[in-house]
Amino acid sequence: MTPPQRLPASLTPLDVALAALLDGLAPVAPVELPLTQALGCIAADMPLLQAQPQHDIAAGDGWALRARDLVGASSYSPLPLATPPVWVEAGDSLPEACDCVLDSDSVDQAGPLVQVLSEAIPGQGVRRAGGDIAAGTAVVEVGRRVLPRDLLIARAAGMEKLSVRRPRLRLVNIPAAGRSVTAQLIAESARNAGADVVCVEAAGRDAASIAKALDAEAACDLLLTTGGSGVGRTDATVTALAQRGKRIAHGIALQPGRTSAVGRIGQTPVVALPGAPDQAFAAWWTLALPALDRLSGRRPRKTLNLPLARKIASGVGIAEIVLLRREQGVWVTLAAGNLSLDAIARAEAWLVVSGGAEGFAAGAPVDAYMLRE
């Protein structure tokens, strides 16, 4: 009979567990993906773009003319033209020597001669070469997440694919009544972070069934499990991890999420997330997401610095997750240490109170990671 899982006498500090997890991790190789599939992934090397438009074009429908030929023209003093102007549609190239486009009401064609009824300045009604995209720019900065607006630039430049890094993430859910919501939360969060996610479920909660699910033939860059990391009678995820690979740390000084574990199977990093949504949420943001960002080659995530509306107290020795909401230019604490589902849903940002700190004073400026990019 396999002995039950137990937490060690002393918990592993969060920063120590994270350092061990990230040790040796490098960004995965870039892949070329169609634009729609590249959305949300992390940009890799990008070619420099040509100017768009490549030459001056009409910004709207109208008459193509040369501005210096129209000096003095007005409705009171129409300027007759010896040669009728050229009509252009939006996006058409300007005829040679033309540098402006007048709308239809500015040109009178009723008489025997075409007459211009207004002056113009060079560039009026014209989209200049390079006005949309400057020559030498990139679609997306390397290390940044590809957003819908980036696809607009790519399509305007005539591109069909983008070079991105998309780590393969395998998520193994340990079955338990009412706990599939946690696996779904983590899977959706991983896809949002740019991972190629494959979800499977172990056949049972015993170590053999879990080990078999961990031993799948499909290769991955990061392996996550949800559930079975605690010390309950049917918890066996960490035992299975130790059977299949190496258990680096079980029992992290993190609240919530202290039953999380990190390890490796071969060269693949593994994070065992607890089954409860709040505990999994905490371990995802502090352990799994940094590993995924390293594999993606993502730039450091931005933080927002605001003062705290109230004091945050924390016990020394345990890193605590704090959920925040922005109100009138300050951070308002929604939850600290114990996270309700309502607080998770309403939170705009999060931060970690280090295990070596007792918290933050009211009014202290703190850097918080935004939950909504």
C-alpha cells in the first residue's frame, strides 16, 4: 500500500521554489503561425516592414489637383481649368504632379469650363507615403503579446503569418466531485497567456492512474496538474510525480496554495496545483505563469504602482496573495490570504506580500500585477 502524502516539517519559501522551477528554462523555438492562430501568443523575431502606403494615395473620393495652381480660388472667384482634373477614389494613387484631393462640391462642372471653387494646401485629402506604417517598424515588439490591433498592421502590410513562441502546456486534471472548474480556470488562463493547451484527465485519483496520465507520449514544454496535491486520504499527485520524475518541493510557503508542489519529469518542469480554485489561482500566478512566461520569451509583466487605501497585515514566513481593486487612484484590498471566488472575479490586480515582510502600511505605494491586460 502506498503511504499517504505528507507535507514536510518546514515549508519551502516561494522564491526558492520558483528559482528551482525556472532553473535552466529557456524560451521555446519560434514557430510561424497564421495570423488568427498567432493572436495572444508572444511575438518572436519580426521582419521590418516597408512603408504603408508605399506612395501617396487619395484619402477619400474627389478631384486630384496641384495646390499651387489653386491659389485665389473661391466661390466668389472661381478658377477655370484648361484641362479637367482627374477623379480619384479613396486608396487610388495620385496622378503625377498632383498633391491634393478636393471633394466634389469644390469643383463646378456645370459650365463649359470646369471651375475650382476653393483653395487647397499640399497633402489635403491625401494619405502620405508611410502615413499608416513607417518604414523600418515591426508588427509587434519581440516579447510582447500579439493583440488584435497588431493583426491589423500585419494584414495592412500583406503578411499572412507571424513568428511567435507558443509553449505546449499539458494540463492533467485529477478527478474529484465539483473540481473540474479549477482545471477549466487554469486552462483558460494558460490559453490567454499564449500557450498551446492540451487537457486530459487521470483515470482515477490513485498514484498509478495519475502516473500513467503524467507519462503520456505527447511531449510538452510545461506540465501542470490540478488536484490531489494535499494530504487527504485520496491525494496522490505528488507521490505520482515522484514516481515518474523528480519532486523538487512539496509544501510551499504560500497562502493560499501551500500544498502546491514543483518538480520535473525529464527536462519538463512540473507544477502540481491544488484542486481548490483559490489555491490553484495563487499557485498559477506565482509559480506556473512565471515558468510559462520564461518559455514564451515574454518581457517582464508590467505593474501599476498606487498607494494602498488601508493597511495590509501579513504573517512572517508565509507569502500571501492579495487581491486588489482600483478606486479613486488607490488600491483597495478585496482579499488577502483567503480568496473568495467573488473576490477573484472582481479583482483587477494582485500582489504578493513576501514571507519576510509583515505587510504594508496604509498609503504605502505598491506595485501590483494587472489581471486584465
